[in-house]
Amino acid sequence: MRKAQRVSQEALAERAALHPVFISKVETGKAKASICSYNSIAEALEMSLSELVELPGEKESWDTDMVTLFQAAKKLDKDKQTVFVETVKGVLNGLCGV
């Protein structure tokens, strides 16, 4: 995503208030980012967290609880999805100061 937008690791790190080395390590799989870091990166790239983070594929391993939450949210009607998203944003704000 970063490269498609022609944003350097340094610029992304500055926008997301993260260290450039951390951005590099996340991109190469040498470090794992928290949900707060992913949220900061998504905002820095002017995209939603769901656009940045895909549900797990065959080679990825995610915490079962996260997968279950996202799968359950996808089954909700649009109004309830909106409530879910706003609730998660509120929790992230409380946890991350986003």
C-alpha cells in the first residue's frame, strides 16, 4: 500500500508517529505490529484499518478471537456494522490515544 502511494518508509513513519526501522521490520515480517500501530499506519496512508489489514490467508496466523470478531461483524446488518466500527474506534482511541 505504501509503495503504491509512493510514500517512503521515513515519510510513513513520520505520519504515523512510528520509527522508520519499525516500519521496515513490519513490512519484512521481522516485527509484528499492534492493532494500534496498524491503525496509525492506516490513518497515515489515509485508508481504513480494514483496507490495510486483510483477514488471514493460508500463510498468516491471527489470533482466533480477532478472526471470530471480524467474521461475526461481517454478518451484521449495515446499521449494526456501523455501531461495531464506531465501538472499535472508541476502544482504539482509549487504548492508543488515536
